Amino acid sequence: MKNVALTFLIVLVVHAVANAQSSDPHYTPSTVTIKPEKTELMPGEEIDLVLTDFADYAGSFVGEARMVRVRAEQGSIWNLHTWVRNSGYIFQIGSGKIVVKYRAPIVEGGPDVVRVDVIVTNIHHIEEPAGIEEGDSMTIGEQELKIVTVDNVEMKYHVYYRNDQGEVPSIKDITVIVGLHLEMLKPDHPSSTVPLRGFGAGDPYRVTSATVYSASGTFSGKDCSHRVVSASPAHWNTALMVYNDQKTGAIESVKLPVISAILSWTGDGGCVPPESVEIGPVTEWNAEADQKKFERLADEIEVDMEVKGYPDMADIMKMQQAIKKVVVHPDYMAKIQISQDHAGNEARFLDSGDGWRLEKEFSWEIERDLSGVPLVKK
């Protein structure tokens, strides 16, 4: 942080000297307008910040060679293809419009604040210079951004494939972490805190947005080498279901959408790296046995309705469990219980053959704000 600030100071002092030698006025901006693409972001989300209306205290435009620093308390500022957390980057005002890339922090930490600073090179250009000296850093604008940390899902996918056939092994090694922002769908009910219930004891959600938290990877072969520089989510279903334990209401399993992450690469050589990866379950699943069990339960309930006029409650509870096993992949079962409203799972797939090896890993973690209402009271 000190090195960044020192670089900022040296750049602006040298520029001030150059301006003084040319006898051009070097006014100091005291205001700026910060226009974020949005003010409420999910962890890791990336947006544009547009900086305009640089003016001194008299309202005159200040631009051209003047420099400003943009910094974030918790998130990251992007410039020159590099992310630096908890730091700042230098931008030239130029014609008066600067587009800054901002990435929200991934960890929970409340709202973030983005600030725009200038170095004071002439105290006579400041409306109230008391307590300010030449060379001081002065904040001319700030913008608060809300980081939403509830009703979110994080999904991590890793694939490793090695083919030893040929003169040089072909190796693919890619890891992508994406985040989903969720919104619970509720019925028209007098109490908005009562989640929608139905056959299967699940709460329906809608995916409102998705972002890539991080993406890394390499693809290499004979006379070629490529590296992942970024990724963007695409082609996902917006429907998501959270199934709850019938007694406690805790998250029991989730039905997440499979997301295609489009990859951007840098490198050279004749081999062509994959354009995308599918982020979803990795283990094999044969639901045929569960389907047959589901059909038997349905037949039993139908018989009860014909004979007794009502279904057996125990069969109804079994049916709800059977529905989940038919529609929910085992990789989506919650095997990691952090709390009633915070759960996850990890799954791994391994396969190999003559001269090749394949590894896949998939994990997810969901955190929601609204607790599910138990179907059966303790």
C-alpha cells in the first residue's frame, strides 16, 4: 500500500514540475461524480465505475494531464490487467471521463467504500486550505457499495486431464468458482415470512445473477501452452430448489442449475484450448432404482385413497423423500452442515486408462437468510 501511494506521489510531483516549467495552470479538482453500474452487489461481482465532472471549487473543469487515485476499502480496483486488493490505482483524467473496473470482496465484511483522491500541488487551488499542505492526498469523492451476503451459492469446479500418448503429454487443468445470487419465490400469503411449500418439502428460488469469483487453468501440449485469464458465466437455468429436513427445516439438499463458464485464454501454439467448462455434478448417477421405489409408493397411496378415502401420512412423508431422490443428484445432497441455513457438499470423480487420467471435483455451499418452517413440530 505504501509503495502504491509513493508511486502515486512521485508521478504527480514530477508532472507538477513539468507543468510549472511550461507556465500552464495546474488546478486541483475538488469534486467528482461517481456513477456505479449498480450499488448492491454480491460477493466477487465485478462492475464498472464511471468517474465524471472533475471540477475545482469554482466549478471549472479540471482534466487533461491531471491524475487521480481510485481505491476501495475492501474490494479491488482493476487497471492494467491486474487486480490489487485493498489498494489504489492511478488514472489520468484526460477528457474528463474515467471507467474503472471494481470487484466486490468475496468474504463478508459489510458495505464497501470507493474513494477518489488527488495530490495537492498548490494550496491556492483549494477552497479551504487550512491544515492542508502541498503533497497531501485529498479525497474528492466517495461511493458506498452494499455487498449482499445472504441467499447466495458458491460453486467450485475443477477438472484435470492428462494424456501421455504422443511425444509430449497433453494436460488440461482448470478451476472455476462461480457465485449465484438468489431470490426466494413466495406465495400470496398474509405472512411474507412463510416459504412456499409443496410436494417434496422444497423452497423454490430464482437465480437473479451469477458471477465468476475466480478462474485459473492451463492447457498445454506439443509446442503449445495456454493460460486462463478470465471466465464469464453463461447458459444457466434460473430455477433453483432448496429441500429441507422435514423436522428441523435445515437444508437437506439443493437442486442447482448447471452453469457453463466461457473461458478466455492467452498463449500460443497449434493446440486449441476448450472454450468452456460445465460446472455441475461429477459423479455418476443411476436414478432407475429410486424411480421404481417412487412408483411403488405412488401405487400404495392410490390404493389407500380408493380403500380409506385418504392417504397414509407415513407414505406421504416417504413420497416426499422419494421425490428428492428422483430429481436431485447425489452430489447436491447437503453433507456439510454449518448451520440450519448454511450447508454444502464436495464430490470427486476419478477415472483412468492406458496412458490417460481424468479427475473432476465439484463442491457447493449455500447460505440463506430465511429459515425454512418445519413441517412437523418437535
